[in-house]
Amino acid sequence: MNECENSLVNNIQEIIYSKEQIQKKVEDLGNQISKDYQNKNPIFIGVLKGVFIFMADLIRNVDICSQVDFMAISSYSGQGEQPSEVKLVKDLDVSIRNRHVIFVEDVIDTGLSLHFLLKILRDRSPQSLEVCVLFDKPAHRLIDIPIRYRGFELPDRFVVGYGMDHKEKFRNLNCIGLLKAEKIHSS
Ligand code: IMP
Ligand code: MG
């Protein structure tokens, strides 16, 4: 067993969604988007860093002309605490005026980050704005967000993998796992 496998064995309590389940779901989402956006040349917008793996897989499952851009915010501590404030730390490189925008997120929890970002995007007059979320954690939702494309529902637990981190670790897991409770508050 190498160091990485050992680290997973030591830190992950349970695998919630396997690599195969995630890949199938991302393929389905990509197919649906391809159908809905024929001839519309949408732009995919993601929030760094958690979304980078989902975005990379999603756009490779979309077979229509499209572009990609990213924003970054500071909000979540990565320790399962609720954000008190959301701040934009990287803006888009391009204008979205009159564009069809698909906002892509890895996970929606309280909905605060999405709410903050969607307001910024709406103010820039896109032609349309829809949300695509791979993982939905409905238990702590504070703001209702209309989600056009939804992958999986997640329990009210802190998960890692497929881009999602705990203190910047575990993003490279190709499945989604529950972090062992004792690891959430450890360094
Ligand atoms: P929200 O503003 O509460 O909806 O939080 C959304 C953001 O919190 C996501 O984009 C993630 O970065 C982070 N997040 C929420 N739940 C988890 C989790 O279980 N593991 C890792 N990151 C999470
Ligand atoms: Mg995210």
C-alpha cells in the first residue's frame, strides 16, 4: 500500500459515491446540457477551487460549442463551519452580457455562496442563467436556490474528494468519502 492509499484508509470512514457512479452522473448531466443548449454557445462559470475537477469532466461530456471561466470567493473555512461573509477574490476574465450562463458548483450547502455569486452575475445582464450542482446538501439550506441540473443528494456530513477538500487535502480522491469524525477537527 502506498502512502496515498494509506492516508485514505486512515482518514475516510465510508465511500458515499464511487468513481463509476460519479462518472455516469456527470455524463448524464453533460448530455442533458448538450441537448438543452444546442446552438446557444453557453459559458460555464465555476467557483474555484472545489469545482475544478467536476468542471473538467463536465465540459468534456458536453458536445456543443462553449466557453469556460472561473471566479473565486473566500467563505468556507473547510472545517464544516458556516460562512459568515462571502467575498469575491477573483472575478471573471470575460463579459457575460447577453450570454447563456451555466453556473457550475461542486456542492451547495447553505446556499449563501451561490446566492452571493448569482446576484453578481444577474447584475451583468446575461441572456440566461442556470445552475448546475453535482452535490446537494439540503439539510442546512438557508436560501432557496433554483437548481436546473442536480447530480446527487448528500447527507448532512462533511465529505471530501472529487475536488472537495478538508484543509486542502483529499481533492484528488476520485470518489466522494465521509471524513472520519475525529479528522474534521484535527490538523
Ligand atoms: P454554501 O455557501 O454553504 O452553500 O457552501 C458551499 C461551499 O462550501 C462549496 O462550494 C464548498 O466549497 C464548501 N462545502 C460545503 N460542504 C462541503 C463539504 O462537505 N466538503 C467540502 N466542502 C464543502
Ligand atoms: Mg464550491
